[in-house]
Amino acid sequence: MKNKSLVSITDYSKNEYLKIISIADEFEKQSVQPIMQGKVVANLFFEPSTRTRLSFESAVNRLGGRVIGFSDTLSSSVTKGETLYDTIKIVSSYCDLIVMRHPLEGSARFASELTTVPLINAGDGANQHPTQTLLDLYSIYKTQGTLENLTVFIVGDLKYGRTVHSLLMALSQFKTTFHFISPDELKMPDEYKFYLHRLGLDYYERKELASGVEKADIIYMTRVQKERFSDPIEYEKTKNAYVLRNKMLAGTKDNLKVLHPLPRVSEIEQDVDLNPKAYYFEQARNGVYVRQAIISAILGLK
């Protein structure tokens, strides 16, 4: 993994997923390790972010490195018309690693081919979000004790949700059975279903959340993303399509955990927070350890 960019979750192998999980577990036990002294990470966020940006900054700070960059385009030369090409060419001469979020699909792959330092994709449009997937895998492994042969319910925006696309690709390496719950307007794209079919993996599609949850090991909730809709009327029609309520968790498996990449809007009621099966806040905390693991592996420090 040394000096290897992470643009798509498929850039890493199953064994590399497990290696990141192992390193993250080490960082969870001892988060502060000053192994990045003299290293600089550039955070380039062309799109708003809270958890991803701050967890990357926290990861670098706990490792003793320095962070430069911007959190919105208004504080960059993009407002002057600078191209992504020029931004990447310049910034790569200032740092040892680039973390980039951008609203356009394919932008991270384009940038990775320009930069002279490794690049981590922190989300490119509706395409991929590989570091979120790795922290999701870590969270699932911690709560289930395995990644193999699990039943995973993925709920909500399956069309535009980059987190669910990356998660599907990764979990497909572990003989997962998938249940896709969404309105017709937000169904999982055919390309991902064809991918599962080629692997011989089972998946089920339906519109109702309440039925069948007793089979789930993981319920992965997602919000309907307003920023992905060009038609506000379509957004209003689907934004509250699925809401998880505490009473819906009665009769589910003891090992069930509810995950969510966050931010939450209205798709998980707050009374679920008090249920021991809710794991989304711990999941967010795991992001620091996993991003420490990814950074240290790419820089050859672990």
C-alpha cells in the first residue's frame, strides 16, 4: 500500500482491507503516535464536509503531522477560475499526501493521475467514498466479530449514495447477502446488481423497510441527498421515504447494529439513539482510527 493512491475501494484487495482493520485496531488502543513528524497532508475539500474533513485532520494531528488546505472553494483560487489540473499540480509540490473531496464523479481518478504524491479520495460526487467504506468494514467487524456471510440491509438513497456503492463493492468480497430497500426513484443502479450477479451473490429488492428486518445483522441507513437532485419536487417526494423507529427493532437479532454514514436528517428517529443496537456515533469515531491506518500505510509508516 506504500505510496499507493486510494481512489476506489477496488484499488485495495480483500487482504488489504483486513490489514487496514488490523492497523486501525492498533490505533484505537493507542491513538496518539507521533510517527508523522515532518509530514504534511493537504486537505482539498471542494464540497462541504464535517466528519470526513475533521476526522482526517484529527488523524493527522494525532500522528504528529501538519494539515494544510481549504474547506470550501470560496477560500481557494477556484473562485478565480483556476482549474483542478492546476490546483493539483501546485498543491502536490507542497505536501506528502493529498486528501480530496470533489462534487464531480471521476475527479479523484483524474487528480490521482496528475499528482506526484499519493491521493486519497474523500468522495467524488455520487461515485465512491472508499475511506468511509473502510471505517464501515471496521465497524462491522468490531460489532459482528467477522465480515463473512452476513445479511446486510441497505436503506434509502441507493442511486446517488456513494457510500453504499463503495460498501457493496467491498462487502461482496465476504459472501454477503444484500437487501436493498428504496423507492423506485432511488434504486440501486443496475451496474452494481449485475456485479453481484456475476459473483453469484444473493440480493433482494423491495420498497418496505419494516418487513424482514429480523433477518438483518446490519441495517445501513442513508439520507436522501438533496444536493444530488436537480429537481426539487422529486426531492420533496422522496426525502422522508424511510424512517427507522425504535419500535421497528423489536424482535431483531441480538447482534444487530444500525449504521449510518451521517449526517442524519430525519431517517432515524432520536429514540433509536438510546437503543444498544444503534452504532452510528461509534461508527463516526472509528473514522479517526481507520484514517490513521490508511494514512500511515500509504506513507509507509506502518
